[in-house]
Amino acid sequence: MEHSSQQWDKTLRPPAVAGSFYPDDRKALARLVDRLLIAAQSNLVHEKISKFPKALIVPHAGYRYSGEVAASAYATLQKISEQIARVILIGPAHRVSIRGMGITGADYFASPLGRIPVDTESVKKCVENLQYLSVNNQAHQEEHSLETQLPFLQRCLGRFRLVPIVVGSATPEQAEQCLEFLWGGDETLILISSDLSHFLPYQEATRIDESTSKAIVNLNPDAIGYDNACGQIGVRGLLRVARRRDMHVRQLDVRNSGDTSGRKDQVVGYGSYAFYDA
């Protein structure tokens, strides 16, 4: 497949939600992320988690709401941070309606902590081999589900390249195929960005999120629907891969905005999960 030079020119996807979802000051952001990670790592030491994950599911709200939950996932990478050279980051499209999946045409993604190089070779191979996936810079321009993960990755890992993908009207089977295509070895981390239930009363949200978490831990993608998680296509795709590969899952943290911000009349659920090879 031929691609115009415009698509592959060196471009930068700048931060879109710095200053709202997380601090836009470099030093303040680094301090916040480090504080969240240190607290999460101390919890992991207490629980004596020794295995290293191949894949993570993480939330993507503002850090005041979901930062602690997200940090519980990223803290599991501490001992393999230098090993990871490529991150496959998949999250739902919130701002732009897209068919299938949208991958970036940019060469770099940025946060206030600096630039992250895109794995342009993987991007080209995806576009050439996966018909439901195409370059869509507009879908990435203001999308927070991917951007909120970048500062955590920058503070956790050494040098790595990013493959950022937003999911629109794709199917779980397509997400599964995309993940298998990009799976790689120990150098590749799979990262699925998703919140859980949205804008429900606290007790109802807790009940639904417990059901969703049970489906994730039991590798049951068919038990997860549209109302269970905003990134449910990516989640279900990962569960399909994990079930076939006989992986096991550890639930790291499940809370909602009523737990982290106080208001309980309409809450959003957040969960972090780690996937381990058999």
C-alpha cells in the first residue's frame, strides 16, 4: 500500500490535556507521578508481588480521580523498566468518531516531560496489513485516553518507542488480531486504556465494576458490554488473546471517583489489572 509523504513527514503530537487532567508544569508533574508510584510500589512490596506483567489495563481519568489506581499498574514495571523497548498503547476514541482503529502519522508524542518517539516501522506494518486500521491524526489530536498514560510511562521506563492506537467502531476480534500482530516478546508491553462504569450512583457502580472485574480476572470477554467499560473493545480483545495464551490476571486496584474525590451521586469506575504469561 502506498502512503503519501505528508502522512509520514516528521510531526509531533503535542499534549492536549496538560493543565486539566494532570499538571502542565514539568517539575510538578514529575513530583506527582513519582509520589503516586512510590506509594503504589510500597503496596506491591507489602503484597510480595514478584512476577512481571506482559500486559496492563489502566484507567485514564484526571490524576486526582484515577492516578492512584493507574499507579498500581505502572508500579509492577519497576524491575523490568529497562527491558521494555516498545509500548503498544490502545484506548477508546472519545472526541472523534472513527471507523475501525486510528493510528498516528506522527513521529513523536509529547507530554510536559518530553518527547516519546513513535515506532513508525510498526505503524507502517499495521497500516499495510490490517485493513480496519488507518492513519488518523485527527482522532489523536485531543484524545486523552492515550495521553494520560504518557507521564507514567516516562517516569517508569527507560528508552522506548510508542505505538498509539485509538479504537472506534472496531470489533473485539479486530482488537485481538491487532494485538497478536504487535504482541512481540519481552521487549514489548501491551497497555489497554479504559475506565469502567460511568456516571452511576456509588452502590450501583460498585456492583457493576465488581462484575466487570470478575469477567476480566476470569478471562471472559463476552461478559463485558458497552456500559461496563469505555475501552471495552480493547479490553475484550486483550482478554481473547490472554485466554488463548493461557495467561492469568491479577486485579491490582478497583475504585471509583466516589472513593477518590468524595462525590458519590454520579461516579466513574477505575480498575488496574496485570496480565502474566503462563
